[in-house]
Amino acid sequence: MSSLEVAVDGRPLGRRAQQTRRQLLDATRALLELHGVRDLRVVEIARKVGTSPATFYQYFRDVEDAVLVLAAEAGSELDPLTQLLEASWTGRAGIDAARALFDGFVDYWDRHRAVLRVRNLAAQEGDERFRDVRNRTLSAITDRLEAKLAESQAAGRVASELTPYAAAAALVSMMERMAAYHFDLEPRGITRPDIVETVARIIHQTVTGRRV
């Protein structure tokens, strides 16, 4: 049983308790779509599940504690995308992988937009718990991009002045920003395929030093 699947006092959860905890998490996620985390109250979450605030506090210390669990769960969904960074990015297969990477990242953001926005805001405001989850989640992509950049640099395809980790972190920041706000570009006539293609080519060219 995961350390996240225990009561606040550390007791392991039985099947029924796990189901209740899951319902509370799902209700928190749904209500985040309607409220900011600061406006979301435990009583609202409990009411949506049909239970009491006292039950909520058996599993979570507060609303942010529940959102932290949701953020950690969302992070695990990036695992399939990291596999796209394991293969060679040479030739047409490389740009295809970069395109699939960012397209999948946009899907991930669209599924978890409310949770990820809370996570990032809390991290920016200095909450170490949310910062750790964000860094741990994104490091799987950042570290692999860094390795590819270092490989290209060693082969002379990328400028020696570039610092691989800094460049990888910049690319991931761009991915997050564009995934978070891609809907805002639509009124300008910029479609999601336009954004995916553009960002994928920036990623691919930066990582490989090549144009396809």
C-alpha cells in the first residue's frame, strides 16, 4: 500500500476506506474546476460525496493536502511520454517523437488543468511540498532532454556555450506554458496543431541541432 493511501494518523486503509478516499479526491478534482483552491471548502467536498467534513479529515489535513495527492497522481501519467525520449531522435523519427511528446503533454495538461495550475501557483509562492512534486514530476522529462542535448553537444551539433540542463529546463518551461495557455491562442487563429508543430520543432532543433 502506498504511503499516500493511509489515514492522517498513519493507519492503513481498508477497501471501503480506500473507496471513500478516492471519492473525496475525485470530488476535490471536480470542484477545483469551478473554484480556486482558496475558495474551495471541505464542507463542499464532503457534501458532494455525501459524507461529513469529519470524514474528510480522516484522510487529509486540509484541501491543499488532497490537491497535493492529486498532483502526485497526475505526475505518474507522464511516464509513457518519457519513453519517447529514450530512442534516437535522428531523421524523421526524431521530429515525430518530439511532436508526440508535446501533443501528449498538452493532453496531460488538458486532463489535469485545475490541479496543475494549483500545483504551480503553490510552488511559485514557496510551498515546498508542491515545489517538490512539480520538480519530481518534470525531472523525468528534463533529465532526458538534458542527456540528449549533451549527446548532441558532444557530437558538435549543438553550441558548446549552451548548458544542457539549463536548456532542457527552458524547454520544459516552454512546454508547460504553451500547454497551459494553448486555448488563449485560438482567438488569434492559432490552432492546436499549429502550436504542437511549432513547439515540437523548437524542441527538436534545440535538442539535436538539426532541421528536418
